[in-house]
Amino acid sequence: RKFSLIYLQGEKLSGKTHTGVYIVGRVQELARNARLLRGPDLGEWFVDELPTNPFKACELCVIDDADIFLENAQSRGQAGLFVDIVERLAHANGTLVLLGTITPDKIATSSQAQSRIGAGMHLVLGNPVEADLNQLLHMITKQRGLKLTEGKRSYILRRVPRVIPALVECIERLEEGNDFTEASTSFHLLSEALTLERV
């Protein structure tokens, strides 16, 4: 069997969701099966969707906020659900990526779930390296259906701290009340958003 499990840990606003979206999109571009699920919706998805859309061979499944689901599973009577998902993916020779803020060994969940997580790989998401910032900003705006030229992304990157929360906050300020298209986003609007950022 070729099943693998990865727990990707990152602080709040560290870019876990953006990373999950990127991974799933990249795998789908390679014509492979991949899906992104939200931890808080996992119980409902398991009952309503998984029976009619089971895991395919070698599928990638990314679960965002997996730690939230795992910590709440006991009280909701869903402790076995995670183990069931792991076993189904293992049978399909798939890959499971869990995104969470809590260190995996600190998640208050069942021993069966903990043993599956502990057998996997644990990675910690850090700040992006300088060479990846432009692509990262492009990805953040693209995921929101927004467009910025490379020159405008460069303008932002010279003025905003080089951490994901600051980049996301800047883009959110740009979004507020603006028709955010490549043609209408002027350097004046960028300057105003960056001025608000510093206040």
C-alpha cells in the first residue's frame, strides 16, 4: 500500500488554507483526483457525499481545520469517522493531508485517531522565502478572483511586511468596496490600502 498521511501545522493566518487550495489545484491540473474538505463540515460530508462519491485510486484529500474536527469528534459521537476516512483512503492508496493549528500530539482525540496521525509525517508551515513572495501574492489574489499585474504585486511587496497575515490583510483592504479588476486597480488605490494597513 502506498497510503501516506501528512499533518501540516501552522498558526492562525499562516497560509494553511491557501496552501491546501494550491495543493489540490496543482494535483487537479495534473489530471489526478483531489478534494479539499473543511473539518467542521466533515461529519455532514461523510454522510451526505462520500457514499455517492467515494475515494478514487491514488486520490489526495486535504482536510482544513482537521484539528477542530478531531477535538469535537468525541462529543459528537464521530470518533470513528476519522479512522474510517483514513482506512478508505489507505485502501485507495491515497494521500491524506491534515491542516491544523495544534501540535498533533496535543489534539484531544481518540487513541485510534491519534495513532493514525502519529504514524504520519508532521510538517510546520513557516513564513515564505523571498523568492516565493510574488507567486504567493498572485495565488492569494487569484483564489479571490482578483487580478493584479506583476508591477502592482511588486509595489505591495515593497511596502507590506513579508508575512502571510500582512499580505492577506492588505488584499482584504483592497477588496473592500472596490471593483477589483486589473484595469481599475490603480496605484492610488494600492497606496490607500497600504496607508490603512499602517494605521
